[in-house]
Amino acid sequence: MTNTAEQETKRRRTPVVYDDGDKKTGPLEAPFIKLFASPTANAQKVTILLELLKVKYYFRATEFLKETKEPWYLKLNPAGKVPVIVDVNEKGEAFTLAESGAILLYLAEKYDTGNKFSYPQGTANHYKEIEFLFFHASGLNPAQASLNLTKLFDSENEKDIKKFTELVLKNYKLVEDQLAANGTGFLVGDHISLADIIAFPHAKVADKFFDVSQFPHISQWREKLESFEEVQAAYAKK
């Protein structure tokens, strides 16, 4: 065996590790995906997709507003929010990404090559699921977040609570209508997709704000998604 071949063999046998600055886990052997998450809807949707994809990943429970403000974490996400993923290849090269919608798109494009949980690029269903991601980011998510925060920190502000409740109901009516029009039990196409994954964690806790039974298609859709073993596994992560 030549020296070059011996060096290459040795290189392949030597574990490649990557250190993202997280003292709790320390350096990890590549390749790996690491998800920084807390029990929030935005983090749960990423956990759901990772479970569905059945890729190996490390779930790093992260203390929101504490660890997320530490210098090492702010290097990963200067906004100091969860979720964040660090995707490290076999060479130890890392790609870090924040924002749940962006993470879902990235994971689907890279790991869902059979389009079991998304739709092929260039198809109508692909653009419809992206449309729903934008609708969620600009409509449903901020409306529900505003209502939740108002109830938590300004509970006597009946005017704003009424305003945000009406806005939340308006957005869920759009979800209800989409489920009814699609007729498959999913928001887009004939199987679970990014559209369902991004909306489900928020709809799962919607009972705190209104009677979900007024939306029968949403009620059935929630039950269907809750029956997925991967969804149950995602919610078991703490």
C-alpha cells in the first residue's frame, strides 16, 4: 500500500467531529443533524418532519429566553430563537439554519427525495404547499401568537382579545375551507405535506382560544395527524 493510500485509509478511519459551541453536548461525530428546540409550536413542526423522514438527529432541548440568549447560541441564531438546525456532513462541514418554514423547506428538498411528505418542485402541489407556508407565516401564526400573548400579559384588554379572536377565527375558517375543498383530509394533495406540518402544532392547541368543533374538517384533520406515530414521537421529545 502506498503512503498516499495509507494516509487516505487512516483519514477515513479517523472520526470527524464538529463543535458548535454547545457545552452540554460537546463536539459530536459527523455526520449529524442537531435540532435546538423547546416545547413551542414552531419547534414542534420541525421535530415532526424529522421524525417522518426517519433521519438520525440529535434533539437538543433548549431553554428559551435563557440558553437562547447565550453568546454561543447567538452565533447559531443572532435572533436568539428556536428552532435552529445544524446539519453537518461527513467532512465536518456545517450548515446552520433558523426559522421553521425555511428549515422545513430545506429538510424536504435535501432528505425527502421520494416526496413522501412534500411535493416535487415545479408541480402545482409544490407551489400550493409553499403558498400555505407563506399564509401561515403572515396570517395564522401571528394572529394566534398575538391572541395568546394578549391573554397572557394583558388579560383585561377585552378590545384586543376580541380583535385577535376574530382574526384567528377568520384564518381558521380559511383552513377549514381549504380542507373541505381539497377533500382528501389533507391541506394539499393526497398525503401529509409541509402545509399540514406547519399548521398542525398551532391547530393542536387552538382549543385554548375557541371551540374547534365549529370547524368539523379541522377537527377530523387534527385527529388524523395525531394518529401518526411520528407525530406522537415528536411530541414525546422534551
